Amino acid sequence: MKSNRVRRPRAFPRAAVTALAAALLAGAATPAAATSDGSAAVPKAAVRQDRPELQKAIQAFVDAGFLGVQLRVNDERGEWVGSAGVRKLGTSAKPPTNGHFWVGSVTKTFHATVVLQLVAEGEIGLDDPVAGHLPELGLDRRITVRMLLQHTSGLFNYTGDLDTDGTWVPGLPATGKEWLDNRFHSYRPEELVRFALSKPAKFAPGTDWSYSNTNYTLARLLIEKVTGHSFDAELKRRIVGPLGLKGTVVPGNRTQLPRPYAHGYFRYQDAGQWKVADVSRQNPSLLAGAGDMISTTQDLHTFFSALNGGKLLPAKLLAEMREPHPKSNPLYGRYGLGMFVQDLGPGCGTVLNHNGSPPAGYAALMYSTPDGGKTLTASLTAGDAAFDLATYPKLLDGLVKAAFCGGQATS
């Protein structure tokens, strides 16, 4: 018997920015208007806005080594859209502000939303054993639906994971030249899960927290098993269609971004020399359910604003989604069910977020206030310059506070 009881209680974690970053460029970030490169004109109200704090914040990413940034902020002042850097190495055109990009782990929030819609409909119980729905995989029967969405299942992360002693245990090729040479390989979700299950669990289900892509690949299989439809079909029926999303795609084995898009690059070592490859084309099936989707800043704004504004889930389940697990990684907030809950401090308040990237070339940002009334969505692209990952949290903090804290200075 299915239960629909509701009880309150990372593709790659840490906003997954790639270490391969961008050429140092001096171009100023400006609000977007109609361009000859195919990017859409921004409404006049947005173009007239003077938001120097946002321009400065995205330019800082470019100055630090990223190739390009596109940013969209919606708040009580209206919509501001801007970009910095360039869309492709060797050119001067700015990144398209309506560009498509690989969103990486932002994919997880879409999956969590669909799973919770099925909970609301009584098709799945949050505390159901996942094995009851997917018996063919031989899962530990203690693993529940909640544990998948919360990252408390203990399942090995198939893209690689830390052992209990801190030793890195490699997974399927997801980094370095090995990933680059393998980036067009097609994986089936069941193949990813079975690889993860061939490795020892990190901990007993429900006893700890560890970000694992395996959880969300299982969430996709769960959705498809319960509904009898592909995740793509369910996403279109439940979210893409009702919200009018124009650029959100579940690509399957598709390797090409829809136009327009900015190019992302991968900087790697080969035979002791640094080289750079354009990775705008890549097969995201490595991250099925966990980081394989394509979207735009406009669509991510529409989706996350609707979700947090209560248009996609009942209030009780939205509260479940925002209940942070105390053991989750606090760098970008504590993890709930498919989103992080982050306290920005006095005068700023709480934001909900999920960021992400595919293995290389791109990073996506998605933030919202709890009422959905203010959002920040962005795409970053890496180029041919080395990038110090240690600077990334400070850059991100500066951008988020510029949008949500009235442009206050950060320490």
C-alpha cells in the first residue's frame, strides 16, 4: 500500500565550477539590448536600470579568469539582464543574454519537484522504500524516497567519491583528459546506478549526509517507473508546458546546445603541456537525472520563482523541500530536498538555491527569496586561463549579496 504521509524532517557539489577558466578580459559588463549576434532585446525598463553593483559583480568573474557571464536578476525594481566577457575565444561578441547552457546539478531541483508532485498525488510516499518501486536494482530496503532527494542514502557517487578516511575513490570518467576523451560516450541511467551499487555504501541509510549523483539518477528511474512515461514527457506535462518554458530541454544523448549559446572550454594537461578544448558539445548522459539538462536564465527564473511562490507544490511539501539537513555541507547553505537553504546574514535574509555544472566548461546559478519574488539566475563559461578555485566562493558571495542585499560590500 502506498503512503503519502508527509513529515518534516550535489553532477557536482559546491556550485560545481570547473577549474578551467577563462581568458582575462577587460570588457565592461553592460545590460543587454538587441544585438546582431542573435540575443534578444531586453525590455526597455530593464535597459534603463542603472545597476552598477551587478555589472561590477559579474565583471569580477571575468577579471578572475572566466570567459563569460550572463546574468538575470528579477526583483522589486523589475528585471535586469547583463553579460560580461565574450561568447567565444578569439571573438569580441559578448555572451548572449538569452543563451542556452548546460545547467548541471540545477537538474536536481527539477527532479525533486516532480517527485514531490507525485507525493502530493499519492503516487509515492516520501518514506516509501525505493526498492518497493524499483525491485530490479536490489537496493537496500532502508533507502527511502526522502533519502534520495536529501542525499542521505549513503550510496556511492558514481562520478567519484571520498572514502570514509578521506581517500578519493575514482568513479566513471568525469574529470581530466579521461573525461575529455570520453565526453561523447552514451550511458544508460541503469548502468550508472549499477556501477554505484558495485561500490560499498558510505554509511547506513539515513545516518549521515553525502552529496551523490546516484540519488538523483535513481529519482529519474523512480519517476519513470511510477508514471510509465519518460522524465522528459513528465517534465513537459508538469512544468515546461504550464510555465511556458521555451529553452528547457532534457537532451538525452544530444550533444549540441540550441542556438544561441556561449562556448565553454576545458583546460587540461596532456604530456606535461596545458591544452584547451571547446566542450560546448558534450554528451550529458553521464549525469542522467543529476546534471544533464539544458536551460536559459529566463527559464530558470520562471521555474524557481514559480516553485518558491507556491505554484508547483502544496505548502506542506514546499516546507519539506526547505527543511535543511543538519549534517549537509554548509558552504552554500544546508541541503533540503533538491535545494539549499542559505542565510546571507543580517539585512539580507534567507535565499534558496541550487547551482551546478556539467563536468567542464559551464556553471549555472539559481537563487530565490522564499516567496519567489526576487531571483538571480546566471551562466558562467570557462575559457583558456587558469582559475584559482579558492577565489570562487568570494566571487559568488559578492554577486549574491549585490543582488539580495542591496549591493552591500562583502568582507
